[in-house]
Amino acid sequence: MKASDVVTFGEAMAMFMADRPGELHQVEHFTRALAGAETNVSIGLARLGYNVRWISKVGDDPFGKFIVESLRKEGVEVDMVMTDDRYPTGFQLKSKVENGDPQVHYFRKGSAASTLCVADVDPATLTSAKHLHLTGIPPAISQSMRELAYEALNVMKAAGRTVSFDVNLRPRLWSSQAEMIEVVNSLACRADWVLPGIGEGKLLTGRSEPRDIAAFYLDRGVKLVAVKLGPEGAYYRTPTEEGIVEGFRVQAVDTVGAGDGFAVGLISGLLEGLPVREAVRRGNAVGALAVTAAGDSEGLPTRPQLEAFISSFCIRQ
């Protein structure tokens, strides 16, 4: 099997974005795109030149074919994407907004991806990668995906690989808030790099300040915590350093995918050996670019685009 830089897994969906603002039930025309936190990160890293393998299941239907072909065109390895003719591929509807966050309605229950399990993934597939990126979404989708999340994390840690964990809370997918907090924190505390948003961090730790949120995870063995602060940037803390990195001010078109963009920048920076502060700054830059386009991954930059964007801000400063 071809080695990869990063491996991840999760559920991808076909997404239909409203072509005009308004209530979704009143919209007549939609534009098709691809959605999924892990696929966003896969695409973003691939555009920066990384070899990324995405593992999942899709239905034997047009949506499944669309997902696989879209990722293949982006250069993402899809050799471990299985097709299951018993279950459909999920999809979602997303509103168009002029301000704030869009409204999203999911049609994913009983999807092919939800049946992904430990038996579907050879440990060698995981350890052929240098790094594992996890989010809090798969363990919320089904028990079998939750078991795979724990197994993948344990396999990679035992093999000496690094693991990043973006908490990506989806309360509607969990049976209770208490279960969500318990499971997400148990996974986060096993990872090397943890990436909560400020609101997520408050909910998960019961602490209000970024420094204290970070301390919650550092005290449990995490090596780096980066707390996303939205347009204000991000706070980071390791056992030896901490700081706030200011965000890049842009005109937001669609805020969905900003956190995935941050993960792309941070992970790529750390894998390249950048100082933590510079990796966080890159995370802020990719996150900012992600919100400048409609769609979850359309704004993710190539490496020349990213370098030009960062350089333009240096010139202005």
C-alpha cells in the first residue's frame, strides 16, 4: 500500500447550497458541492502538497460516485473508500446567508458511512501514514464508528505516530450532552494536538478562559492545545509556551469550514517543523481563506495562494 502523510476517516455528504438567501423550503435552485469535516481537511492538505488517505463508505448511488470522483480529482487517496449497496450516501441542504452562520439540514441517518467499523480498516492502512487526524463527528454518528475512532487512535499512538483531534461538536447527533462531553474528552485526552473552538472548550471543560481550557487537556497528557477564537485568531498552549495569534481579517462569505481550514494550516505547519506560533498563524490564514468562498472546501488554498495571502498581510502591516 502506498504510504501517506496523513490518514483520516469519516462521513462525506453531497451538499446542496441554496442559490439565494431565504428559508430553505422556499428556495428553488441549489448548487451541488461536497461536505464533510474530514474531507475538507483532506482536500486542504492535498492542495498544500500532502499525500492524504481518506477512509469511508459510500452508497452505490450517484452521491457516492460524486464524492469519490471529487476527492480523486483533488488528489486525495480514495483506495480505502468502500461502496455498500445496502445503504445510501447521506446529503445535506445548506442555506445562503448574508450575515452569520448558514442553516444546515442533514439527511444522513442510516447512511453507508455510519456502518464503517473496526473490521473494515486494516491497522497497516493506518500506520502507513505519519499522522492521523480525527474529529468528534464519527464517534457521534454510530457505535461502530466510535469504536473505530478509539481503535485508530490507539493503533497510531502505539506506532509512535502523531494524532490531531478537532472536537467538532455536533450535539444533535448525540443521545445526551453528558455522553458527548465524556466521549469527546476521552478521545481528546489521548491525542497529541487538540483543537477546540472557544465555545466548545467551555462546554467540554467547564472553564471559560482559553488558558484554563488548554490546561484541562495539558494536565491530561495532551502536547498542544489550540483554542480557536473566530475572527480574533487563536490561543495556543504547550507545556513550555503559550500565546495568542491574531486572526486575518477578511470578508466572510460562508463561515462553515473555517475550523477545518485552521486544522489544515496547523497540521501542515507542525508536520513541516514550523514553530508552534507560526503553525497556528498558518492555521489562522487557511481558516480565513476558507470563509471567503461559498462551500465548505472551495476557499481552501493551494500553497502559492496561501503564501501570497500571508505575504500580502505582511506588506500591509
